[in-house]
Amino acid sequence: MSRLKPYAILLIMLLATLTGYASGQRDNVFKANKAYSDGAYSTAVEFYKKVVDAGFESPELFYNLGNAYFKLNDYANAILWYERAKRIDPGNEDIDFNLNVANTKISDKIEPLPEMFYKRWFNGLVRLFSVDTWAAMCIVMFITGLLCGVLYLASHVLVLRKIGFWLGLGLLFFSVISLIFAWSGYSFTKTTSEAIVFAPTITVKSSPDEKSTDLFVVHEGTKVRLMDNISGWYEIRIANGSVGWLPATSLEKI
Amino acid sequence: MSNRIILSLVAILICTANLTAQDVQFSAQSKAVVAVGETFTLIYTLNAQGSNFRGPNIQGIDMLSGPNTSTSSSIRMINGSTSMSITYTYTYLLQANHEGTYNIPAAAVTVNGKQVNSNTLSIKVIKNPNAAAQGQANTGQNRGSGSSGGAVTGSSNDVYVKAFASNSSPLQGEGIVITYKIFTKVPIAQINISKLSSFSGFWSQNLMKENDKLQQTTQIIDGEQYVVADIRKIALFPLKSGRLVIDPLELACVAQVRRQTKTRTGDPFFDDFFNDSFFNSGVANVEKTLKSNPVIISVRPLPEEGKPADFSGAVGSFTMHSEVDKTRLKTNEAVTLKNTISGKGNIQLIDKLNLTFPPDFESYDPKVTSDIQTTAAGISGNQVFEYLLIPRKPGKFTIKPYTFSYYDLDKRRYVTLTSPEFTLEVEKGTGESGAVMTYAGANKEDIKYIGSDIRHIKDNEVNLIPAGSRFFASLVFWLLLIIPMLLFLVFLVLWRKLAARRSDTVLMKNLKATKIARKRLQKADEFLKSGKQNDFYIAISQALWGYLSDKFGIPLSELSIDSVHEALVQKNVNESIIGQFMETLNNTEFARFAPGEKSVNMERIYNEALEIISKIERELR
């Protein structure tokens, strides 16, 4: 995966105008990392936030920011940034680990609904790599597959032709699979919006109205899926499938 | 006392009988006629050593005590001969409560291993001739006939108990007071309530203490002076509507009744003297069972109209006061909500309030303290509910107003009391949430984790990407996908064309192979005639190899004896022809490079070449 990072770097290279700025921000990251290591977590948060505000993102940056918040006992923010990091790099074990630790610190313990096994497997595969990694893999396999096709056509040697044919076919097949995975991961981040509850304690209402019936209570740090949005209210669904409405001010979108 | 006399008489009788005959006697004795409520004895006598006494199964008569076993033995010496007698008696104390004739079946006892049965008895229970003169009066019968039976004065109106209800048609939940009064003309003592009324359908509260002294008053009823005393006073709260019956109260008391023992001496003077009140002032203690009247209470239901939803049966007049001891606190600090309901009515029936607390509050069952004054007028006091609440989460919480409803007897309508709304500001406690959180640890202890923490930050590899720029679905991505695709397609098209052209040349060559070979052979023929030996052989060689190359599509560079042989075999050319062809080729090559005169074989080789080409041509067709 990290060996495919050169592609990301390549992308940065392409956006040459931003590169100089990025290097300046990288200094901020180093400063923040240093502050974190020294235990000055609020300073670390400040520097990380500077980088984020400058319009940069990176799973590592978000992860580090989440860590800094965690150390400040601000678990809701920690979860928010871990989740943001996870969105970019869903297969990262460190992010998962820290997110789990942070989730043990919050009040709500929600039993998630079990998913159908094929859905679970598919999502597991999709989350194995980040969208961009899947995309890069798709490109590499596609080009190699085509080269194998050329080999098949051009070669007079029977063995090479055979290798070219089967390898090319396999690579093209897997590049299509990668494309599907990249696409489904991409569409997940595009279509599903999630949020973290930021109010210390808030009652989920049955409709977008302060006077409506109280359904259940959620606390700071709980992840909710946003289903609908009506005049400052979000229809939310928590992991166990319960649905209700929360004011938008109590939520922070991932 | 009379029992004892009977006993001793019997004992003596039996003992004397014992002397004469040693047969075992087991007999039952009792009074044949008893009055209702009279206590009498039933005695079984055995003149031998018995064991395993099995008493009778007496039905219809209450067994007060028994069997009480006693033994007596006597030794007699008459004229030097000693005789010993032993007597076993089993005594029951019985009481008959209903008129009628009762059979007492035989009792059994084992003597020397044999079972001996007693006689059966028949007891007639008659109506109490003088209810007030029970018990003791009967003992007179045992007295000598010289004195007449004691006639005891007293009637059923001498002493009686009556129950009074303060209100015989209350509303459901409205308190009433029921008072039991004893009316007596004679002095009484030892009032002993044997059966309390059961107040089914009521909630009751005793208004008199057990050991209260009876307050006596005098009252004149029907011209007779009675002493009246309240013996029981009970506050009752009907729990349901309808006709409710309060059972009678039963009590036993000892009435002191004047007895006039009429002594007849035959002398009028002495009769008068002894029968006057001074001498004849014998007082009999008469035990009497008294029963009050049942009281019927018809309870009216509470009106349905305007009945609040939270009404739980409180009737009377109440006030409510509620307060919290603090409104600003920190997590895990306790706050007490104190709710006091005070007033008059069935206050003790208020056992809970419909209070709801925010879910993040840990709440416990309320501590309920009652301060109730029970007076003759009824019940009043206050009921205090103390709710202990512990907020576990910070935030702003409100305890919503709660209501308490009761039916006001004075206003004749339902009244709902509402508490104020309490707002509690809960700050995060300094004690850190660790005190609250309990981590459910697994029971198995494989690895002991001393603590848990997040993993360290990523220090070195932070690749910053401008936000929102993703490789996937970007232009570069699509270009990287499409450009190789296009290149491949271009390659494919070019390759197709090339292949087509190449296959065309092969076909042409194939078709032209014979023609070219002929041309070359003709050239060789010319060289033969002009005697140019080297040129001739070159032409022959070229004709043969070129023919093969063109015919089988083998490039000249790849031509060899082996590859040609392989190609011919593939085309199913006859093996002998192949051999001949190979020979011709060999000969040509040999002749070409052999030293010395070459002209000799030229004619033959030319003919061989011509022949073999035409032969293969025929084979391939």
C-alpha cells in the first residue's frame, strides 16, 4: 500500500503550485509532532489544525490530530478525527485501534446491527485499501494487462504467448475488480454522510421539533449516520438501527 | 373442683373394684347434658397400666385441651396381704357451641399388648337456659341436694356490644370511623376480644391504643342506666365501592352477677334473715361471649367526571410541597428531591408519585417517611418522599413538573397539585470520568493489561494532500486508464493490418512459387548451355530453396534441411518423395562445393530438380 504512495506524491507534483505551500505546512506537522511527543497536546492540536485549515488532508495528519484530542480527553473530537482519517484510509490498523480505544471512553454503548455476511465480506474487502490505493492498483494492473495482451499478440514463442494471454486476462479482471472496489469506497464517502454527536447529553426526538416526543438519549462522541436534513435538524440513525432527529448544532459531520 | 370430686369418687370406685376383680376396665365419663358454650370434661379412666392412648375423634364439639394424662396408684395392706391398684386417667376439656346431640366414639388404649376400647358416650347440648349464667352456675349441680341450685339474675340485656359507623354511605376513599361500644348494667372485667372484625374492602387504622383505659360514661337507655365504654375505634377507608359488610366483633368478658341463694330452713325467720341482701350477697363471675352487630356500609363510587389520569385513590384534602436541595452540582454528586404531601385523609395510601427523572440520572426508590396523627377525628399528617438522584453525565437537566391528584371531599371535586419544574446544572466533576466508568473486564485472565492507551502518532510519513483532491475519479486517473486503452487499440489495429499484409505476401508467394522456380530453372538451363558452372549451381540451389521458402512460408533465414523436412512432413508429402527431394538438395549442394570437374552432373541435376519440383507440386495438390 505505502509503496503505492508515490502515486499520491506524483499527484502533488502535478499540482505544482501547491507544493511549495505544502512544504511549509509540513514544518507545522513536524512542530505539532514534536509538541505531541513533549506532551504539549493543546499546542499539537493548534499546529495540526493550522495544517487542516490550510486545506490539506492526510490520514496520518487526521490520526495524529485525533491522538492529540484523545490525550486532552476530548473524546468526541478524537473520534471525529479518527473517523475522518478512516474515511481516507479505511484499512489502517492503527486508526482502527485508536478509534476503538476512544469509543470505550464515551458513554453510549450501541450494539451494531449485524450485516449480511456477503455485505460484510464485500465491505471488508473494500476497506482493505483506501480508494486511491485501489485506483492506483487498478491503473497498474490495467496497463500491465494491456502489455501482456501486446505480448500475446506479438510473440512467436508459444510459452510467452500463453503467459501473455492468461496473465493479461487475469490482470485485466483484477483491475476491473479494483475499479469496482475503488468506486464503491468512493461512492460510500460521497453518498453516506456520518456525524459525531458533540452535545454532552442530548435527547433524540421523534420529529424535527423541540416539542416532539423524546425517543432516546445519546451522548458526546457517538457516531450517527445522517439520513435527512430539514431546517436545522438532521434525521439520524445510530448503529443499532434506531432513527430520530437531532438539531444540526449538536452534530459535527465527519 | 367438681371434676376433682368426680375423679376421686371414680378412683375410689375403681380401686375397690380392682380389689375384687382384676379385669381391665376402660371407661369414658362425661355429663350427659351440657349447655351451649359450657366447658365440660370428658374423662377416660383405666384401671391398669396402659399405653398408646388413642383419643376419640369428636366432631361438633370444640376440644379446648387434652388429653391430659394423670396416674394414681394405691397400695393397701389388709390383714397382711398387700394389694396395689393403679389408675390412669385421660382428661379432655370440651366446649360445645351448637345445640344438638353428639356422639363421642370410643377411645382405645393398649394394655399388656391388647387393645382395649372404651364405651361410647352421647352428649346432648341444649340451649343455654341463661346465657349470663353459664359455667360456674352449673357447678351447683354437684353440690349436695340440701342446697338448691343457684339462680343467677341477669338477662341478655345486661351487657352487650354494639358497633356504630360515623357514616354509613361514604365515598370511596373517604374515611369513616367505626366505634365498638360496650353497654353494661353489671360490672364487668377482663374484656378479651376473641375475634376482631375483618375489614375486607377497607384500609383500616386503629385509633385506640391496645392498653388505653376504657373511658366510661353513663347513659340511660329505655329507662335503665347503662355504663357505656368505647372498646375499639377504627378509622376505615373503603377501597372499593359497593355494599361492604363489617363482620361482628366477638369478645369474652366476665360479668359479675349477683347470685341469690335461697336457703330453706323451714323457718320463715331464718329464711328471711339469710335471704336478705346483706347475707345473700354472693357474686358469681359469669363468663359471657358477646357479639356485636354487623355493620353494612354502602360505599359510593367517586365521580368519573373530571377524574385526572394520575388519580390513584387519594381522598381528603392535601397540600404538596417539593424542593431540591441544590440546583448546581457536579457529576456523581447526590441531589435530594424532597416531596411532602400533607393533609387529612387516606394519606398513608399514597405510596408513590409518578415522577420521571432524566435518563442520565441514577435514581433510587424514594425513602418514604410518614408522620401520621391518628386521632378520634380521623387521620392527618404528612407523607415525605425523598428521592436521591445522582447525575452521571454533565449537562443541563430538567426535572419535569409532576402532579398529584386527589378528590377533595369539601370541594366535591378532583384537585390536581403540580410541582414546580427544577432545572439542574450538572458540571463535569473534577474526579474525572474514570470514577464513573466501569470497564467490564473479561473473566478469563490471560494477559493482564496494566492500562490501555492509544497508539502513538505517525511521526515520519505524513503525506499532505490538498483537501478534496483524490486520485480516484480525477482527470489523471481517467487519463491513465484511457490513454493506455487507446494505445492498445491503436496497436491492435496496426497489428491487424500488418498481419493481414503479411498473410497476403505468403499467399502470393505460395501461388508464385512454381513460376519463380521455373524461371530460375530456365536461367539455370541457360547457364548450363553457356557452361557457366557456378552460376548454374547457384540458380539450381536458389530455385529449390526459394521454392520451399515461398511454398511453405518459411523465411529464407530459417531454412535448413531439418526445417524443410519438418515442413514437408507436416504437408503429408510422401516419404519417398521427401527422400528424393532431400537427395536432390544434397546432390546440388555437394556438386556445387565439390572440387574438380562439375559439368558432368549438371545435366542430371537439372533434370532431377525439374522432376522433383513437379512431383511435389503434384503431391501438394
